Amino acid sequence: MTRLSLLDLVPVTMGSDVSTALMRAADLAGHAERLGYHRYWTAEHHGMPGIASAATSVVLAHVGAATRTIRIGAGGIMLPNHAPLAIAEQFGTLAALFPGRIDLGLGRAPGSDGRVAQAMRRNLAGGPDQFPRDVMELQAYFAGDERLGFTATPGAGADVPLWILGSSLYGAQLAAALGLPFAFASHFAPDALDEALAIYRRDFRPSAQLAQSYAMAGFNIFAADTREEAALIATSMQQSFVALRTGTPGQLPPPVAGYREALPPQAQAMLASMLRASSIGIKKDVARDLQAFFEKTGVDEVIVSGMIYDQDARKRSFEIAMAAAREIGVKGAA
């Protein structure tokens, strides 16, 4: 049996503000918990007016206080932006506040453009090998490795499963080598999904954390009670993607009827390529598309995303998604 989880980028909608986005994040996490989603994750992004999750550990503390049982975590922390010790302390604190509920997904991108690393005051002179070293350093802090010469407090001994995230083959190779679970960002970069999963499974080496491979993949769902409404609510994320790819990111805009059809052919093709791992429609459509995605990928878990302008429509979409998943035998919290 596979699981269904939820990825929330904490969107700041046009005409709203960060305070409202954070309030809606806690509301959505509680809704996901009641629906039976296995995890609620959010991600580190910087310098993006439409995303309020830059201070990811702080957002997770806010969400954790608003929930009781659902696993919460980062999908992910962009480790090159941070000293591993600081992340060990932050997530060790979260694990102390919310025992048995914290996940830590790690990515090697800056979470924005190249100016972010400089603004974060990180020394990136270590080159391409720095990310694996940082991951292993982080593992050492959580393990309380005596060779460090000091103890990360909070952090040492914390129950914080690590994940490797990726949208290319690199993350799959590293996750396999370290024996960690792997999450692929197919909700916006599906091109290398099949090859990455094959490499991860083929090369996986058991570790103290994980005895056998465990893979998760992202999938967008825009679900509603009518196909017309589902198509409409999907246009906010479509507009956001086009704005991002054309260098003009902003707050999440309201939906626009007929938006995708009105785009020039090149933009339509770009969207079609980016959003191949997606479902737009009613429950029956979502069940069919999820079933096909599970069968194609064989993943152990799907993490559902969906940037939707209206909060009630967003909650309804995730409600329909879980109902559709249960119809095809997917389980939620366990």
C-alpha cells in the first residue's frame, strides 16, 4: 500500500500578505490531518514574493502547534544555504517540541537564484562535493558523534529522519549511496523521474536509517466538483509558473478563465512539459490519473501539491484528492 502526503509552498495570494499565508498554512495542515494525509511538508524558497516559507523551521513550529498527529517537515531545507549545525539545532528543537513527527528533506539548490547564497553569507568554496559532506556532517550532529568534540544541543539523539530531494539524477545517486529515502520533484520537473527512480533503486545501500529503498514523488492535483471549476482553479499555478520562467515572479494571482488556451504555443508547450505529473478534474479523473502515476513509477508515496488562490477551493481540492486516493487503495496516515 502506498501513502499520500501534502506539499504546501505557503502561497501569498495577490492582494493578501504573509500573515494571511501563514494562517492559511496552519489551517490547511489541520485540514490535511483530519483528512488522513501522512505528511505535511513545506519548502525553503528565498526572494519570492509569492512564497512565505523562507524561514522553514519557524513555519513548521507554527504548523506543529496547530496540529497533533500528522508528520510535518521540510521538503526541503536547501542545505548549501546553512551551516549544518544550525539545521541540527533547529530541527532538534522541532523534534523536542513535536516528538516523532518531524522530517528533514535536504536539497542542494539555493532555493532561488545565485544571489541567495551570497546573501545567506555561506562560503560555497567546497565545490560539488560540499553537499554530501554537509549531509554527513548533519548526520553526525544528530548521532551525537563524539569525534565532533562537542554535542549539538538540541540535535544530538533527535528522531529526525533525513531525506534527499532532487529533480535530477544527482539526488538519486546520493540518496542511494547514503541509504536515505528519496523524494523527486516531479510536480514541476518530471523529465528525469523514471531514470532517477531506477538509479536509486538499483544502487540503494541499506543504512542505519533505512533497510530498503523508499521513494516519493511530487504530483499536482487541481480537483473540484466540476471539471470546469477544476480547470479554472488550476490557472493560478499556471500563471505563476509562466511568470517564474519569464523572470517576473510575484504573488499567486487569481484564476483566469481560458488562461492556458490563450497563451502562445511556446508557453503552452512549456506548461504541458512542466505539469506532466498533474491531474485536473473531478474525483474520477484524479483517481484515474493517480492510479496511472503509481503504476508508472511504483513509488511508495506521492506528495500532492496544488497552488490554488482560494483557500476553500484549495481545501476542497485536497479533500477530493484523498477521496480519490482511497478509492484506488492508497492509505494516508499510519
